Amino acid sequence: MVSYLVDLILLAALLVTTIRVTRMHRELVHLRASQGDFAFILGKTTETMDDMVLMVREFSADGKQLVNVLGSKIEEARKAIIDIEARADVSRR
């Protein structure tokens, strides 16, 4: 009789363990799928960051060129203003 009671307790423990292992297996499968998605997203993020770094470098180079061009145009404008003021002074006399 005691043997049946022990067998019943062991059977219940085996059933609970089986249920828990099945749930853990499902969670592991889900985690593997999520890991694949995460790795894919991380790869895309890395590519995007690399593209952004390249764009910043290009913008920096283009920005320097633009600053140089604008600087020369400002100098030309200053010279033109000085010439206009000089001509205006001459024409007033």
C-alpha cells in the first residue's frame, strides 16, 4: 500500500516536471527566435550607424568647402561695399 502511495507521489512529481520542462522548451524556442530577430536588428543598426558616420564625414568635408566658399564670397562682398562707398564719396564731391 505504501508502495502505491510512493509511486503516486513520484508519478505526480514526474508529471509536474514534464509540464515544467515542456514550458521551458517552448520558452527556449521563443528565445532562439527572438535572438535571431535581435541579431538581425542589431546588424541593421550597425549598418545604419556606419552609414551615419560616413554621412557625417562627407558633410564635414562638404561643410569645410562650403565655409571656404562663403568666406571668399563675404570677402568679395566687403570689397564691393568698400568700392561702392568710395565711388559714392567721389560722386558726392
